[in-house]
Amino acid sequence: MEIERKFLIQKLPDNIQQFPSHRIEQGYLCTNPVVRIRREDDSYILTYKSQGMMSREEYNLPLTKEAYQHLCQKTDGVFIQKTRYIIPEKENLKIELDIFHGSHQGLILAEVEFPDEQTALAYQPPSWFSEDVTFSSQYHNSYLSQHPFSGKNTP
């Protein structure tokens, strides 16, 4: 079970470069249900996600580079390209800060995963977070793959 909240970011923290980061690209074989392929640095993953907003089932399977490249040709929409920074947060949580590139240049989102829904609902985000978009499907990457970001606060 994946339990996460998602926030828009208007201004990056000053020390962003000090945190570990990963280059991610992902495409969608299907958006309902969500079936995604992802390259994160030199790792390749096939993911299935059930419907839901804050909580949903997620299953990950490893792929070979060759299988990933084969499936890339079968995706719909645009590929999501982003740099993900991993930032430690209070109570042993972590912030996954995504800075989007390509068709989604200008979009910056932060996700925080939680052990349970109670913790997620009680979470108080840092002051540099902006709007909570957890319950807006327009900020799911599967939606963004079909609707390039316009550069405004909403896709």
C-alpha cells in the first residue's frame, strides 16, 4: 500500500544540491489502471498502481534494460522526465522533491510517503511547501503523461 501526500513547490530550498538525487524517466502503457515503466538512474521497473488518491495499491517488478527499451515503444503520451531529490524530513519521513524537465518544465512537486493514513492526515508540511494537491488527479504523473504542463499552477 502506498500512502502519500503531494504538494506544489513554488521556491526550492536554498541547499537543494546537497541532497542525493536521481534522474528519472517514465512512460505509461496504460493510465486506467496505471501501468508504468520507469528508468531511475540505471534501474528499470514496471509498476502497477490501483485507483485512489492518497492511498492505493502499488506493485513493482524489476525490468532488464532491454525489456524497458522494448516497452518504451509501446507507451502512450509523453515521457515524464524529472530529477528527484531525496530530503530527510521529521519523524523519519522523507521528501521526494521532483523537478520536471521537457514537456513539464516549470513543474515542481514534493511527495511524502507515510506508514499509515492517520500519520498522513496529521502531517504538517514545511513552510517552503505550497498548495496541497494530494486529492487532485491532475498532478498524478499518469495524467501529466497525457497533458503536458502549461507552466501555470495547474496543468
